[in-house]
Amino acid sequence: MSDYLKMVQRKLAMTTPTGITERVEMPAGLFPHQAALTAWALRRGRAAIFADTGLGKMRMELVWADVVQKHTGRPIMIHTPLAVAAQIAAEAAKIGIQATVVREPGEVVPGINITNYDRLHKFDPSIFGGVVLDESGCIKHSDSRTFRLLTDAYRDTPFKLPATATPAPNDWTELGTHAEFLGICTKQEMLAEFFTHDGGDTSVWRLKGHARQVFWRWVATWGAMIRKPSTLGFDDGAYNLPPLHLHEHHVAFEMPMNGMLFAAEAQTLQERREARRESLADRVRECAAKVNADKAEPWVVWCDLNAEGDALAKAIPDAVQISGADDTETKERRLIDFAEGRVRVLISKPSICGWGLNWQHAARMAFVGVTDSYEAYYQAVRRCWRFGQTRPVHVHIFASKAEGAIVANLKRKEREAGEMADALSAETQEAVMAAVTGSTRETNTYNADKRVSLPAFLRSAA
């Protein structure tokens, strides 16, 4: 019995804090939910903040980094997506924190340093006392080069803070890669502990029914998820966003696919991609007509294929395109021009410009190609529909009828994402507020009150 008790206790063990135990005074520039999350992350030492877009992750990251650099006496590095470094530096100045954008090792300062992810290889990670991963969704894939480089580079860094919006619905591996980056466990260990396969598909993982509550409680010891301040018991106030309106436009393209006699709705991913390629000209024409007729409004137009972006740039005269082939300086200059109103229409892919940028000045958006990644779509929409947006946001999706009910599929994934967020949010409030108040969080300890008796057919005859 004693061995079994040890096994159960080991499975229910929570990750212990490794951070700053003394109480830290939060700056006056933080909202209550931001102060609570920052205090919790400092106490944890190595923690992840899954806060929805617009909840102020930049300020939380900066205050966390400022406290850590004073505590360790070593510089801190904040890694960001393209063109976000300048935004973070500007945000730091607003709350009285010094942060420096650096491009080369010789520019590193004793305090807070900010650089793009693509410059990681230029720096010596061992000199930093802490690291922040802004928009840490970039490490969601365990087989990606970015995840491996960041995990190896900061393996021994004492303080770590990856921060991103709500993880993709049922994308358990994203939680696993964050746990692995933090040094809590490997993704494989997390999956083996809490998940199982359904049928013969070994790529699909399902959370074990009996492990559901224990799993979310375990995640809440190192990851905090909130969608609104009310998750932590605070007033939502200005975080109640204006309406978001989705408009689906079906073009008249009806060409049969795969040698079929009549047009049919695409069923497989390959068929959807074929329908997207065949209807490209029609979708571009419809979108361009909409954007060109609305010259008083800034627009963000998202594409999925290079050919879509090129065709849109030709069809919308006052548009600027950002493509993967552009050099870093060109991308940054065009992003800044759009953010500051010198460009009316920006065309790009969510994989290039869909993370970390604040475009509340725009309330019109179009998708001429929507990927199957709900997270990419969600992040792209949130560039405009976020805290600080004062107008209703209109999102237009242009697709052929052969591509199927795209909006219905997106709403289904949104519902699944909400279910995941609700499960972790329920555990988050207790974990975060315990760090703020200094109280000790109780765990679900196993107490056996009955002896196990063997059935008669297993008992020895002797």
C-alpha cells in the first residue's frame, strides 16, 4: 500500500515555485489583473501567462523583467515577433521602465533588452538572468527549429516567462512545449501522464476523463489563463469590446474538381486547397471591389497564398504588400507606415504579420484565404479587435462555395477554444490569487480510507 500511495502522490505533485518569495510592489500603471498575474509569475520564477489579446501582456512582461533584473543583477532579454520590439520599448517608457531595442551583442545593456526572434543566434544566452518570450505561440510545435533553439539556448536561465494569448483549441502539444521550455517536463512526459490515443490514430491525443481536473490543476501551477479580468475576480470595464461582425462572401466559382462531372463541396484539405487556387481570381476581384469602394477606412487584407497577395496588390492601387521574400528592414518600415496611418491598406499573411501588433486604428479586415489554423485566424482578427478599439470591427471572408461553411467551422473552433479556456481559468483564479495574498494552495491529496480486498479467485489456496 505504501508504494501505491507514493505513486499517487507523485502523480498529483504540483510544480513548486522557484521565484521571488518576498512581496513586490507593483507600479501604479498596472491594472489590478495585470498586477496579480505579474506577482504570481514572479513568485513562480518560471511561468507562462496565457492572457487574451489586449489584456496588457506587454506591461506584465516589462514589470516582470524589471523586477527580475534588479533581483538577479543580470540583464534580461525579451524576444518579440517582427516589428514589435519598438512597440514594447514605447510601452516601457509609458510606465517609467527603461528598455532598449538591441540588434547586436555589443548593444546589450545591464537592464532590459529587446530583440526579434530572428536575431537569437547573435546573442550569448548565458549572460541573461531572465528571458521573456512575447507571443510565445511560436514555440507551439515541438519539431520546429524555433522551439528547439529557444529551449536549448535558455535551458539554464533561472527566470523564464513565455506569454501568449489563449492556446489553440485542444492543441495539447502547445501546453506541452511551454512546459518543456520552462523545464517542468517534456511534452512526451505530459502526454503520457494525462492523455491517451483514440483508435489507431497516434497523432490525436485525448485527455483522460478521470485526469481532467488533475490536469488543469497541474497546468495552473505553472500557467495562468485569463480571457477577461473577471477571470480573477476583477471588473472587466473597458475590456468589454465593441461588436465583432463576420461577413461571409461566396464567389460564383463552381468548377468541378478531381474530374467530377458536377461541382461539389470540398471535403478534404487537398480539395479545399484546390478550390482556393481555382477561385483565386474571383475572390481577389470581389475583395478588391469592397476595399476600393471604402476609401475612407484603413483595411487589413489577409491572404494565404503568394499568388493571392500579388494579385491583391495589383487590384488595390493604394495597398502595400508584405511578403516573406521582403527583407526585415522593408517589413518593419511598411508595418510602421501602416500603424502610423501613412498606408491605408496592408496586405500580408497571418504567419508574417498576425502576431503582437496593435492596429486599433483599423476596424475593417478581409480574408481572401483562410487557413485551417484557428489560432492564426484568431490572432489575425485580434490585431484590430482588441483593448483600445472603440468601433465595431467588420471581418469579411471571401471564399468559393466549394470551400464549405468556413464561418461555421471557425465558430465551432471558437467554441472549443472557449471550453479549454474555461477549464483552465477555473483553476487559474485560485492559483494566482493565492500568490497575491500569500496563502498556501492546497493540493488534492489522496487519503485511502478503506483497505483493498482481493476477490476470492485471486486468493491463494494455501
